[in-house]
Amino acid sequence: MKRIAIVICLLSAMSGAWAQIPAGNWIKRSPAAPRMMMTIEPAGPGIKITYRMLDPSGKPIGQSVMTVTTALDGKDAPTLVDGKETGQTMATRRIDARDTASVLKLQGKEYMKSQSELSPDGKTLKIDNDASATVAGAQKTTEYWERK
């Protein structure tokens, strides 16, 4: 179970782009990695983010579902897989109306940072991820999510 959580987390890189993202479904644009869907919904003062793997036709696969609920206040929020804590946390803070910054931790140890930007038209998320300082061989990556 822990391995699935880490794989999902690394594939999604926890997309720290929650500042003004409209609620709904977002699809990760990636020809190399498995397709993913991120669902954003309001949750109190913040949002709930749900990640699902997709099959080639775009339908959710019946594998584990990862969720995190964040108040967008920069405080650690637990990452859950199938409703159970994984030892991972995500601390996301709002920078401005279109940008956020996130710090991801595993068992309390930081392993990745993400910076996100929502496009002016609100249809694309650009996420810059960096685990190079804490994960041997890791490189900085950029991913894009499209609103569906």
C-alpha cells in the first residue's frame, strides 16, 4: 500500500496548484507516464484534491485513490490512500491568485517542492517539481494539467 501511495504521489508530483483552480476534473498531459485525473472540490476554507489513474480510454482504473484536503495555509496536510494515512504530507500555501507553493514530506522528511501556475484563461496548470536536493538522481520536472 505504501508503495502505491509513493508511486501515485511521484507521478502526480502532488500538483501544488490550488490557488484559484476551478472545481472539477483536470487531466495530466503526459505521453510517457500513466494518465491521471485530479478532481478539485471545495472543502471548508480550502480544497480537497483526489487523484485517480486512468486507463487508455480515459476512464478511472479501479486502483487506489489518493486524497489530500488542504486549507492552503502552508500547514502539513496528510495524504490518504483509500482513506488511510500514508506517512506523506503536503503543505500548500497560496502565493497569489494564480500561484502556489507546496512542500511534500514522507515520514516528516521533506522530499519535494512544487511551484504551480494557473494560466490566465484558467484552463491549464503548469507545475514545476523539484526533488533534486533530497532524492538521489531526481531531476527538476515540469508537467501540465488540462481542465476537462
